[in-house]
Amino acid sequence: MIALLGVAVALVAGLCVLAYTLAVYALPFMLGLETARWTYASGSGLIGAGLVGLVAGVAAYGLLLILFTVVRLPILRLALALVFAAPTAIAGYALVDGIAREAVPSHVWRVIFCLIGGGFVGVSALMRLAATGSTIHRGG
């Protein structure tokens, strides 16, 4: 049991590093995926849905870059970073739940671990976005 908890903690730490690296791309990926699913369900073919999803994801990422360049008020930049970091926190919660489901038998403790893991992933994503925003803003 102790070994499984150690493995779960190590996996959560690895997920935090992964989320820190991929935080900027979480919302565009989710928007592109949902747009592709919606397009496919509306009768488009697989290739058409993939192209529409790809365009939506690229457009969302481009919007992030443009907004971080244009917005100068720190509170608005923080709000923008929170909007883009929220899907990363949700994904972190889901990933920790997938890991903890096998390692933690108690539902209450599993939810607590998932909230902590999702929080760490969300905060690391927010830090990554704040750093990316300041880099984009300075032009480097």
C-alpha cells in the first residue's frame, strides 16, 4: 500500500511537470477536439472534422498569443491566464483520479488527492502561462 502511494505521488509530480510544459496548449487542444467532435456529429466526414478541429485549435492558440500581446493590465492578463489554465487543472484532476483509483481504496481520500493534484497542475499551468505572457509581452 505504501509503495502504491509512493508511485502515485511520483506520477502526480511527473504530471505536474508535463502540465507545466503543455499548459499553453490545453485549452486550444480541448477546443479543437470538441469542435472536431461536434463537426463529425453534424454529418461531416472524418477528414473534414479533423480539419475543422485543427483550424479551431490553431485559432484558439493564435487568440491566446494576440491577447497576451495586446492586453497590458496585469489583472486582465491574470484572468486570461486563468481561462487558459482551468482546462489544465481539470485534466490534472482526471489524470490523478485515474492513477489514484487503483491505489487509494477510500473515495474521500481519492477525491482529496485528486483535488490536490488538480490544484498543483492548475497552479503550475498558471505559472507557465504567466511566464509565457511576460515573455511574449517583452518580445523574447
